Amino acid sequence: LINAIFFFQICFLLFAVLYIVSYFIITRYKRKADEQEDEDAIVNRISLFLSTFTLAVSAGAVLLLPFSIISNEILLSFPQNYYIQWLNGSLIHGLWNLASLFSNLCLFVLMPFAFFFLESEGFAGLKKGIRARILETLVMLILLALLILGIVWVASALIDNDAASMESLYDLWEFYLPYLYSCISLMGCLLLLLCTPVGLSRMFTVMGQLLVKPTILEDLDEQMYIITLEEEAIQRKLNGVSSTVEYQMVELERELEKVKSKKTNLERRKKASAWERNLVYPAVMILLLTETSISVLLVALNILYLLVDETAMPKGSGGPGIGNASLSTFGFVGAALEIILIFYLMVSSVVGFYSLRFFENFTPRKDDTTMTKIIGNCVSILVLSSALPVMSRTLGITRFDLLGDFGRFNWLGNFYIVLSYNMLFAIMTTLCLVRKFTSAVREELLKALGLDKLHLSNNPRDSETKTSANGHQKTL
């Protein structure tokens, strides 16, 4: 009983920290104008709390594997230390089970409830209010559950048509939910397979926008002078335009905002120290390239392990247990490297997710994101974070076995699926990096051949425009 109370205290403390951080993140992006009427304010507040809970669960799923890896190394280094006795195998197994349970709860219950509750108005003929909206939401949830269960039932009956499988179709708790969550995890891993290679190549552009680049053959004073003249000219045009010509004012205001943004960037580059310009930017680029290369190398080695050793399968090996043996060849240093790579892959997957054209308009904006879009973003982050431990183990980034329901997915035991996943990840990541670092050469070749007008490789995300000393725009 004491151990159970201690376990729930630790879980509550960790989740409280994650919930507070998630609340501040969501309120930073949530549109303030959504809280006007009393009834809508209550609905938005409930949806906000459910979204915050889901985002906290997503953060817990991301931290699950790194926390387990570092805990294993700490228990190996200090096996008899009194102050870390609370850190044991039962705690880690319990955290994995809770993460799986809450992920299912958020994915199948809380987030659909928040969405339908936000869109509900109450059935016709009933008195409007919170109760009517809750009733409509519950009816929609029941219909959605019946639809999903029916689809899973038909798919299972078509795939496995033997007697044992037909009997398992009537077992809701032991078959339906694990099978459904296994399908969701496979979809999440496929989404990560699509987002992560794109994000790994986009990280160089993102970091280039956040950091100050070295000043090579550039005159920042002359560029500042040109930008200032452009700003003054647009401001004079804006003052001279009549208020009746609304479309001209809108265009001039947009152009003025762009010029001010360029001016702010130039001022930042001008104020940056020589160390920040000439040391930080190259060091960060080299670090990103090193981490990406190590990730691809580990995936290539994992492909070889899969071909020669059956224990390399994510579902085929039984680990020695928490605190019994180090799962990394280089001990604590190797475990730290695995943790860095896992976080790097997660950040890259999020960057790649919002870089895809299909999810381009899905990106949240500060103080201008509706609750519907916040719910969609929370669901997407939950799917990605829940699939992150599975992807890390499948790609061989870590040898730490998946615990709880994460290691019971059916497709993890399929050799061809796991091998194909590793090969596709290595090939797609390599192609994205090659495309990223050869884009400038490709543009010059197209210009030399006179094919630049066909826009064969025009990608506004990969190209960065800047103002040269003579005021013309050039693409790097």
C-alpha cells in the first residue's frame, strides 16, 4: 500500500508539471476572442482543459523512453544508493502502462468529446444549454464508437478468417482496443516515416532563420540604408493613398510589414557579436549534420542486425530488466547519445509535420488559433508522440525494449514490415538531405540550361531571399 501511494504521488507530481507547462503553451496560441458569451465560454474552457490534458499526456509519452533509459543507467551506476530506491522497475513499468492508458483515453474519448462538444448546439426541440450540448455530444460519441467498431470488426473478419480469430471478434477489451490501438500506432509510425526525413532536412533552414549567419562579402550598413529608403517610400505612398481605396492600403501595409521584418533581421545581424556570427552558426550546423548522419548510420546498422539476428526485432527480444545491464555499448555516454537522438527525431518530426503542404495551414499562430485547430494539433502531437518510442525501437536508435502495451503491437513481429520501415527511413532521409544540399547547384544548372522558367525545382521553403548591396533580390 505504501509503495502504491508513493507511486501515485510521483506520477501526480510529474503530470502536474507537464500539465502546467502544456497549459501555458496552449494559452499562448489560443485566440482570446473565443471567450465572449457565457455558454460558449464554459464550452471553450472545458475543451481547453481536455486539450491541455492531452498535450500533457503527449509530453509524457515523449519523455517515457528517455526517462527509462537514464533510469536504467542510474540504477546500474548506484545500485545501493538509498536516495534512488524509489527509482525501480515497477515505477517504470507503471509509467509505461499509464502512458498507454491515457493515450487511449485521450485519443478515443476526450478529444472526440472536446470536438463534438465544441461544435454541438443541442438537438432541435430541446431547451438550449450545456445539458443539451452534452447530450448531443454523447450521442455523437456513441455513433462514432459504433462506426469504428464496425469498421474494425469487418477488417478483422476479412484479414483473419479462421475460427480463433472469429471468436476473438466478440472480445471487446482483449481484442478490439489493443487491435485498434495497434492500427493507430502503425499509422503514427507511418506519419513519422513521412514527417521525420522532411523535418531532418528542414531543421537546417529553421536553425538558419533563428541564428545569425556569418557576414561574408556583405555590407550590412548599405543594406540597412536601402531598407530604410524602401520603408520611407512605402510610408509616403501609404500616407498619400486615399482611405477610399482600401485594396491599395492593404497591399501597401503588407509590403510595409515585410520591409520592417527585413529591417529587424538586419538590425539583429548588425548587433550580433563576432562570436555569435562566426562560431555559433557553423557549430550548430555541424551539430545538426552530425546528429542526422549518426541517425542514418544507426538505421543502416540496424538493417544489418535484422538480417543476421532475430533478437534485433522490436518484439522478438526479452530484455534483462531495469537496472540489470546497460543496453548501450558505450554505457552512460551511449545512453546520453540515444536520448539526444530521440529528442532530435521528435523535434524534426514536428517540424516536418508542419512543413508538409497538407498540414501547412494547420500551424498554430500566437493568440490567433481557434479551439478546433488546437484540438486537431493536440491529436496530431499525441499520435506522433505515442509512436515515437515505437519508431525509436524499430529503427534501432535504442535497444531498450518497449514496455506495457507498447510492445504488444502485432505488426512489430512482422519481419518484412520492420525491415521495409528501416530501409524506407534510410532512403528517404538520404534523399531529403541530398536534395537540401544540392538545391543551389541544381538551380544554377537549370539557369545555365535555360530551364529556370519552367520552375522544375522551385521550392519557396528551401530558398531564402535576401537583399544584396545593389538592392536586387537574389536566391541562395
